Amino acid sequence: MCGICGFYGFDDENVLKRMIKVLSHRGPDDKGLYTDENVSFGHTRLSIIDLSERGRQPMSNEDGSIWITYNGEIYNFIELRKELDGNHRFYSNTDTEVLIHAYEEYGLDFLEKLRGMFAFALYDSMNKKLILARDPIGKKPLYYYWDGFVFIFASEIKAILETGIKREIDMNGLCAYLAHQYTIGRNTMFKGVKKVLGGESLLFDFKEKDKGIKIKRYWDIKEDIINAPEEYFIKQLRRLLEESAKLRTIADVPVGAFLSGGIDSTSVVALTKPNIDYDFHTFSMGFGELYSELDYAKIVAEEMDTVHHEILIEPTEIIKELEKIAWYYDEPLGDAAIIANYFIAKEAREYVKVVVAGESGDELFGGYGNYKIGLKTYPYFMLPKIVRNIVRQTVSLALPRDGLLKRKWHYYLNYFAQRNLELASLYLQKCAMTDEEIEGVTYNNLIFDDDLIIYSNNVIKQPLNRMLAVDCKNLLPEKFLMKADKAIMANSIEERLPIMDKDIVEFAFKIPREFKIKRGNEKYILKMAVKDLVPNEIIKREKAGFGVPYAHWIKNEMEELVKQRLSEGELIKKLFEKEKIEKLMHNYQNSKWNHPATLVWNLFVLELWYEIFLGGNDYA
């Protein structure tokens, strides 16, 4: 894992060095740069494979005509190297060099051969082309800026900002954050700064720069249901999981694991442990009596004989680190679990340089409760829009005028107001404001445009797969993977996800619905595939999210800090009506319902971000 950056359209080595410096946490082991008359590349290295100087980046081919700056791991690089060995000379044992020669051999088609997590920029000096690419789902972040004259890219937005571009809020990004807690689609919170999405490549041909950049989706989710008995899917999934877990132990440094005691992380630990011939460290965390995952994690650790670490975090520690965490994240992310991600990574870095984790099990195999709701209600979304509107309006008129019951019913009416099943499913995942709430507290029209949500380009027919696919395109990469990457890399550690292997993702969309959610049992096929490896208590355990007691903090230890930001914050004053914010603050103090506290936390995080990146707080 590393940090990458670079630009086209100007020549300034001091700017490049500043970009490299702000990415040093992503790669503290080494740094490098390359410049010519067209491009400038920068790199910070976290050494994982081939720790020698031969792994230094930016790296070139034999004659220096192709250069790359790369972040990630290609797990099938040994296999690819064997294919290339006869036609190309290798000077290192890195996967980086394999990427260069694979491009020489196959052109851009080489992207389809890669099995891993990656974000890279490749410069073909002979053909005057710059190519950016991001892994299929979007584990590794990749941002760019293009104004028709200057092209800039980096692993993190803060590096792009070092070039001196104007710092302005992107209103689409802001609306997405208010509605979903994170930015959705290509937009970020910064005007002009965009994302390369998962499964995309970006081509910038210097010879045709008047035509701009070309973005292509080289990989996409495809539904291809196989008609086979349950046992077939169990055996195939188990084989793929074992293979994926083994590949993710390839490293020249120790590998550990994050362990929550849920089915996903427990499965990953169980599958990984047989491939480790040294002390296998696992890490779990809690927040005292308010929330803890430690009991279940301890059961797994003892069963699997790991060297287990329990981390307990106090609010005073969190308050000290809040501004630092906000700086590392580049954009506001309302999910308070970013705090847990950050502190568990900080502890893990004391013992290992690589961890495996269990993300993506829910989005591939149906782990969230909203999927069951969607399966029960999807016939409603097949009705003509006019019929749905009549039903919704009739129910609305019958509701009480005020109170908690009214608000809860209104929440579900909004669910049925969504224009398709995918949007309705995303709506139930929201931990932010409804359109009505946004309209009620803001001065401007800040309603999120749901046309920005990313869908698969392929036709997906099964209702469950439609919901899973939209989560794999939006919720998973832009919320869960983003918060993990930024927290992990803030502490100079690499996270690998065995369940999110490309082959497993593709196989998941071949599995019939009845084997994902069976008789109400979520992730049924995954549980069956690992049931002989995982303690029975974990198999039967009901799903629990990564709970963080932010509602308690903002009523207690963080109360004054939060009130000060919401009553005096510059952005809050610009966007929101003072009386409505005061009412919201009153409601969260007196409500037993978590929603007002969630809204207060989201606004607090937004103001904190603004102060650090646009409010003159020179945190860096």
C-alpha cells in the first residue's frame, strides 16, 4: 500500500514534493518522484512485498518508456509473471513491475486480468498517454482534477489541494453528504475534484487533449444465475474463500486480522490462520460499558488460538484526535465508526503491517435487514407511479399529526416514495436527513439528485441482486471501504479483504436468491460454507453493526464541543437556519430516539471538516 500523486500541464518540483509530503502516512518507508516534459509522478511507499530498493517507485520498464506510480496489491501477480517471463525481463520481485509488463503485452486489456486492489497511474511516453485505473469495487481511492489545461491526480484529495486549486464546496457532494453521510457517485466535497470509480479506467491522450479525458468501465457486476443444488454453491464458495484467503497472506511482513466476532471477520480469521506459520495477531475494540464487541471476539480468538488484543477507547482520547482524524479523511464521513477504524488500526500498527478484515460479506450475500424488507415490498415498486402515489397519500392522511409515531410512519412513507427498489433500499441504509428535513433546516435548495447514484451497466433482474449491486456500487466503496482505507493508511498499515475477491464477487451474482437469504436467515450460503470452521455461537449470532456510542458522547463528554461547533460554526451559519439548529439541539438532548443525535453528529462532522479544509484552520 502506498500513496500516489502527479500532474500534467505545469512543471513544479516543489509542488510535487509537497504532494508527496502530505501522503507520507500512506507510505513512510520510502518516497520517490519522476518528471519529464509532460508529466510529474510522486510516490510514498509502504513496503510489503520485496522490501529492497528494487521495489522503489515510480518504476519504469527496461528502456524507461513506461512509468507507473501504484498503490495496492495484485494477488495473482506470480501467475501473471509466469505468463510474461519469456517476453520481458524482470529486475524485482514486485507486483508493480508485473503491471508495467502486462500493459506492454496486452494493452489496456491487462486490467481484466488483475485480481486485487489497486489504484495507479501509468505513463506511456512513446504514445503520449496517461492512464489511471481503480480496482473493480473501489478498495483503493483515486481522485483527479481536470480543468481543460491542468490534470492532477492523487490517492487523497489533500494532495491535489497542495497544487493550489481553488477550494470550493461542490454542492452535489454536500447534498449527498446531508442525505447519506458520504459523497455518492463521481463528485466529492470539493468542486472540480472527481473520483475514478471502481472498475473504471481513465485515459488522457496528450495528442488529443482538446477532446479531454475518456473514462471506460472495464469491469462491472453481471448477474448470471446458475441452476444447481445448494451443495454446489457451498463447495464452490468454500474453494474460492480458501484460495482468496491464502493469496492475501502473500507478504514479506507479518499479517494480522481485525476481529469483531461477527460471521464475516470470524470466517476471515478461520480461513487465514492455517496459512500463517508465525504468531497470528487479532484485534478487537470496545467503548467500555457503552458498546463492546470483545466478548464474541474473545470466543473466536480462544477457539482459533490467536494472539489477541483488546482495545478500549475513552472519550478523552477521541476528543484529542478528532481534528487529526478529520484531516486524514479529506471529506466529512458521518459514520462515527471511523473513530473505531482509526484507533484499532493505530493499535494494530504496533504489531503488524498488514491486516485482513471481513468487509463486503453483507453486500454480496444479503446481510442487511433492508434486503428482507425489499424482497417483501418489491411488487409495490412494479405498480404504476400514479397508483403508488395514491396509496401513499391515502396512508399519510390517516396518520396522527405529530409525535414519534408520526415521524416513524413518515420514515416508511418516504421509503415507498422512492422511484425504484434500489433507491428504496439505499434509503433504508441512510443515517442522515430526509429531503423534508434538509428543506426544513437549510436556507437553500440542497436536495440530493439521486440520478448521481451509480448502477451496473448490465441488466440485473433478481430483486435481491438489484439491491446488492447498487450497494456494491455506492454504499460499500464510498462509505465502508473509504472509511477503512483512510483510517488504515493514516496509521501506515495495509488492509486486505478476502471476501471481496473479484472471483468471489462474480460468483456471488451467480447464486440464486434462496441460498443467500433462506427462511429469513441472512448470508445463509456464507454460513454454510464456513460452518465447520466457525464457532456455533457466531453462526447463530444476530447481525450487529460496528456500534459507536456517539449519541452518549454528544450528550456528555462532547456536549460543549458539539454545541460550540453547531452554534458558532461558519458553515453551519451559512447553510442552516439558526432557530432550526437550536431546535434540533434541544431535540437530541431530550429524545429517546437516536435520529436527532445522528443528525447533530453529522452536522458536527461537517463543520469540523469545513474548518480544517476551507475555514482557514491550517491543520496540516
